[in-house]
Amino acid sequence: MVIDKLQSIFRKNKAFTIQEAAQALSISNKEASILLSRYARQGNVRRIKPGIYIPVSERFLNPEESLSNPWLVVPSLFPNSYVGGWSAASRWGLTDQLFETTCVLTLEKNRHSQHAFGRFSYRLFKIKDFQNFGIEMIWQEQTQVPLSDPHKTIIDMIVNPKCGGGVQHTIDCFKTYIFELKEETVLFNYAEKIQNGAFFKRLGFLSEKLLSPTHPLCLLSLNKMSKGYVPIDTDLSCTRLITKWNLFVPEDMAI
């Protein structure tokens, strides 16, 4: 009976809290905590973080099924976060490249940017409050997972090319967005919300190369870019300064 009720919780949420287990079993939180601790020692459930569990026993659900999709535990593992960057780009068809690690953008402070759960790995990128928009809730099996929409995905990748898998992959995704999705008006509206001078230097440079110097994205970027100098990607050797955009780029991008 207890197992059946916990199975019902798991099939609904894919992960559950001590409080949810207590409510389903009509017992106190303390009793639920003791029960789940015992199940964890027996290998029937796994604690994925303090107070949050996921079943792994075949009596609850097949272990492969419980860990079939790395996105399923994102809401439980990383509160105030969403799947974005290269992972969202793949989901929206902005790239054909596949990444084994799931990209997660978070408002939370984390001591470590790399996390692992079972055979899955996650890379976390800290964002500011003003970046927390453009999120859709999508169904993955029976779990709702927050995911950046296509427009916000591009914005995040330009703000921080690292979450885009590097600036070259970010550029490739931006090209696909511009020439296939053709939602520049939405992108413009999203960009107006960003309070990051470096973002506008990168956006302006890329928009000028891919669109035109008079495109609204270019004009917006000129108006909002900051005075300092930044590299287009801190992981690259950026030796050429594009003075119009106060942006250092690699030699091959200056052409």
C-alpha cells in the first residue's frame, strides 16, 4: 500500500519531497523522513538533494525509466532555474549538434558549476534577475520542465557564449534563428530588457555582419552598448579590436 502510493507520486512528479510523501501517506513529516531514509538505505529510493527523493526500485518504476531523461529532475535538483543554452538550442532546432551535458541557467548561487546525477551531467550558469523571462513550461513525460524559448535562448547565448557552447556555435545558432525562424521583432523586444553592455556589443557586431548596419538590432545595440572593451568570447584569443563595437574578436572574425 505504501509502495503503491509512493509510485503514484513518482509517476506524477518524477521526484517528490518529504512533505508530499507525508501527505500522500497521511503521516507526519518526521515519520515520512524516517520511512524514506529507510527506503534509501535499502536502495528503493535515492535522495537527489536534502528532502527530495526519486524511486529507483523496480517495485516503484524501472530504473532505466526513472533516469531516462536528464531534464526530468531539473526542477527538483535546481530550483529557480531553467534548461537553456545549447540544450534549448537543440530542442528548438537551432542546431544539429548534440551535447551530453545539460545546460541549466539559474538564479541560485552554487559553489560548483558542474553537477552529476546518475549517468547525467549538468553545467550551471548563474544569471541575473533581469534575465529571468522568456521561459516556457514544456512536458517531458509527466513532468513540467522550464525551458527558455527560442528567442530567449539566443539572448542567453549572446550574453554568455559559454552557455552556447562557445561563440562559434552561438553564431551558427543565431544564423539559423535569423534566416529560418525570422523572429527578429521578438528578439528586439527581448533584447530591450537586457541590462548588459557586453551583450549589446556582441549583438551589434553579429547583427551588422548577418543583417545590416541599419537593422533595428544594430541601432538598438549602438544605443545601449557600454564604453568598455570586451572580448567576444573569453575562451578565445581575441587580438583584433572592432572599434565601432568596442569588441575584441579573433583575426578570422575581423574580416
